[in-house]
Amino acid sequence: MSPAHGFRGRHVVSAEDFSKDELLHLLDTAAFFEHDVGPRLAGKILATLFFEPSTRTRLSFESAMHRLGGSVIGFADEKATSRTKGESLADTIRMVEGYCDAIVIRHPMEGAARLAAETARVPVINGGDGSNQHPTQTFLDLYTIRKATGRLDGLRVGFFGDLRYSRTVHSLAKALLHFDVAMSFIGPPMLRLPQELRETLGARGRLGREVEGLDDARPLDVLYVTRIQKERFPDPADYERMKNAYRLDRAAAERFGPDLKILHPLPRVTEVATDVDDLPGALYFEQARNGVTVRKALLSLVLADADASGGGLA
Ligand code: NCD
């Protein structure tokens, strides 16, 4: 295995920690993992520590681990843990690392996964830290886009919705810096990208257009929609004001033409009308399914023998 593809034993904290080569290697490995690859993680244990609600991320990690012959321990509700007795995150990690071969953590605090990685002697995978990052969602987003369009370079990608608090947007926008993608950002001004990310993108000449309405965003190849991140609003009154501020309906989607690919990390609330679902470009449920394939590939690369097993994985 080339050192450029050093996934083995590595923490997965932020999408920006991965080079273009590494991202492509992961996507190629995932494509290979669409086939049954056997129980290559037999005997390995994954711990899933979810301090915040999750459906897809936790279940798809669990499914991936089981499909690879490994097992899973963990919790989906911190109320059932010693956190309620006042245990620190660092102490929880120091203990859990003795029970498993890798940890997936989701936590409301930005930087929690980085902190866990600094403490842990086993690889830590960030399943979402506050509104900061969600790198494994980014990996499956890239996989879905590439599978649907055949490429990552030369695309026009529009992000639509809560750009301020959506960690999936922040992660994906950073990863897309590796590719020749024209990014635009669509939504109410109050929910626009955080200033720090605007500056990062701006410094690379990649901030693109920031517009309020979908009709100002055409043409696009990919529209990436997110729900309002209700739980991140410091002031509930602001959430109440914004909660119906944007929506993709079928007519608006159709104005982009038949080739538009629509992605959404899910869960959906009201921001995508359900009659969008049967447009051929509505990929969000397929995107969620791809989560298992991509997480199988990631777990194998981080934990096991994917580097030693041949089959196009080296
Ligand atoms: C996302 C998340 O948790 O950030 N969900 C997911 O993992 N698919 C998006 C969201 O909660 O809106």
C-alpha cells in the first residue's frame, strides 16, 4: 500500500484531513465493496458512542460492521451512561478504548471527536461534532455524486438550506475544494455559511455565488439540501422565524431540468416536498443506502487487511 493511502489505524476527524488521492482511494474501495467481500473484520469490535440522536449514521456503521463479520458495542442515548454521573469525555474514551478496536463518536460539542482522538489509542471516527464536521457523511456524499454523474470534476454544486449550522455542508464544501467544482450557496441570509468557512473558501477563490432563491441558482448539476438544524439555534425564537423559510418543491426542481441530482443527508422535515421523491434525480434514499457500502470500505481500510488483501484495494 502506498503511504499516501495510509488509512490503517488512522483517526477520521475532519474531511479536510484527507487528500484528493485518499478520498479517491476510499471511493474506489467502496465501489469494490458493493460486492460481497466476506467477513474480513471477524473478531473486531466497533464501539458506537452516540451522545446525540442518529438513525442513519449509527445504523449504517452497525450494519457495515456486521456485514464484515465484526461486532458492535455502544450506546445511542447518553442518559444510559456514566455521563449522567459526571464522567468526562476523556475518561469515557480511555475506558472504552479497552473494549474495542475502533470508536465512532457523535457529540453535540464541536471538537469532541478531535479531543477523543487525542486521548484514544484506537482509531476514532467522527460521526458528527456539533455543527462542525461529519466526514463519513461527506465520503458517502462524494460516492453518491460520483456514482450518479460519473465524475467529481467539472460539476456545479449548489448547497441549499441551513448552511450556517449543517455540519454535512461544512464537511462536503471543504472536501470539494480538492475537485474542480463550482460551488454556490442558496438560502436565507440568516442561515448563510459561517464566516470562517466563507473566508476559507474565499481565500481559494471558491466561495462562488451566494443567493437567496433557487431560481437564482440555475444551472446546477447537483443540489444538496439540508433541513433547518433546529437543535443548534441558540434562540428558539430565531428557529421559529426561520423554520419555513425555504423549501424545494417539484416545480422548482423541474426548472433545473431532468439531469439535476438532488441529495440530502436526511432526515427530511418539510424542506423537500414528498412529490420530489419520484423524480429520477432524487437520490437521497440511495445516498443513505450508500452509507453502508462506504462505511464498510472505511472500516476495512482503518481496521484491517484491506491494504493486504489485493482485489484493487492496495
Ligand atoms: C445529518 C447530521 O447528523 O448532521 N444526518 C445524518 O447523519 N445523515 C444531517 C441532519 O441531521 O440534518
